[in-house]
Amino acid sequence: MDKIFITRKLPEEIVQPLREKFEVNMWHSEETPMDYEDIKKEAKDVHALWTVLSDKVDRELIESLPNLKIISNLAVGFNNIDVEAAKEKGVMVTNTPGVLTETTADLTFALLLATARRITEAEQDIRAGKWKSWTPMQLTGMDVFGATLGIIGMGRIGEAVARRAKGFNMKVLYHNRTRKLEAEQQNNFTYVELETLLQESDFVVILTPLTPETKRMIGKKELGLMKETSALINVARGGIVDEQSLYDALLNKRIWAAGLDVFETEPVPLDHPLLTLPNVTVLPHIGSASIHTRLAMMQINAKAIENVLEGQEPDNRVV
Ligand code: DGY
């Protein structure tokens, strides 16, 4: 019987159908991640490895699992997996695109609005007893309606964010590796060079995958091009932004604010300098976190594993 190992405790309703056909073992905790050596040990003779985005699946791990046929990652991003090593070993890698598009776009917009209107800061003030009177300029933020939105990475989620922006009468600019001519016409957004996007946007939203090309693509120079009144929103991967440069830009009011759902190190350490700034709105990587969407993502992983172990081609194959 083929063996599956799941690196995080998942709802039994998802796992049970797999148990009827395969031997399934699963980490005991939903909250505590497995460490690298534990994954190596627990997965040593498995045919399928079901991972989450915080698991590091590098060449050494892949090469230590001789029976492995598939790694199925509970995320659309797969920067945690050495896909080249997987490809060389003939191991398939699958992800969960599509089902999380609208949910992640909702969260992107929520974070953009919260950052613009200082929502979390306002709530913290009330709870800390700081609401003494209605004050003319207290907690004043930036308007979203009619502002210019710059999207870096115009994939499915980018397009879904751009559609939401229409309702706010926003002008939408985007920068992407390739132009999306049909979508440009349908949704009325405009392709520009990165430099122009940074210079002209009131809200710069990062939605590009983390790859060697995009690592730290937003640093001192790029932040220096942004408007002093603008905000940076990152819902992609922390590693795309140079966090020290972002901290400096926010501290020195080079840019106005940031909304971050992702960090270079997750969970973000409590003593991280960005957490000391009032003009930073932070979330714990919850882009796709609706009940419906997380369950749909899990169904996709389960199906891909079932397909591969039954000798069929899985959907959403990355390599
Ligand atoms: C993903 O799927 O890559 C997202 O970051 C999850 O929220």
C-alpha cells in the first residue's frame, strides 16, 4: 500500500477518503510546525509528501526520500520547494492555484483599506483608552476611492484585485513579466515599467511569486521612487521586499505606510523593527484563509496525490 505523509494536522473529513486507499500518516499538531529533521524521519519511505508553505523541502530532503513520487504543497506559492531537485529526481510537485484567487484578492483589498484608513491603529487606540474626544485630524488616512493602484505581478490574483479596484474608481497600473493584452482591454488597466508604477501609484501592491529574479526586488532604490504619500502592500512573499530598506523608508517618512501579510521570516519575530512602527499594518499570512477556500485547497492536494499514486496525471503540476 502506498504511503502518504502530511506535515500538518488537517481536518479528518479531508484525510479520511485517502485513508481508504493509502496508508496515511499525519503530524499531530495543527499549530506547531514540523522541523526539518522530523520531516526527513517521518517521510523516509513515503510515496507522497503533503507539505505546507512553511516547510523547507530542499534537495537534501528530496534526495533522502527514495520512494517519493509527488510533493503536494498547500499553497499557490512553491518557493519553499526546490523544484529543480524534484524535477531531476522525477518527483512531481503540485500547488493549489485558482481556488484561492478571490479570497486572496479580498484580503489584499482589506489590507489596502486597513492600511489607508489606519484601521488597526484606530482599534488599538480605543482598546488602550486613547479615545478622548472627536478630533479634527486624529487618525486621518489616505483616500482609496479614485487613487492610483499599481500591481506588481498581474496573475490571477492581480486581475481579481484590479476588478475590485474598479468599484473604487481607481486607476490601475501594472507591471508583469509578460503583458496581458486581453485582460488590459477587458479591465481597463495599463502596463507600465516598474519605475513608472512606483513613481505614479498611491498604493503599490506586490503579488508576484518569490523567485531568484524577484528576491528583494523592492529595496532602497525602488522605495525611493515611491510617492511620500503612498503605501506598499505585500501579500505575496516577504522575501520580495528588503525589510531593512522598508523600515528605513517608513521611519523616515520616505513612504507613508505599509500593509504586510507576509514577512521574510514567518512567524515574524516579535522584536522585528517593522513591528515598532505605527504606520505598518500587519497580518499573519492569511491571504487565502477563508474556511471554504482552505478546504478547497486541501481537496486539490488530496486529489493530486490520489491521481499520482493511481498512475494518473495530476492537475496543477508545477514540475
Ligand atoms: C499561497 O497560497 O501561496 C498563499 O500565500 C497562502 O495564503
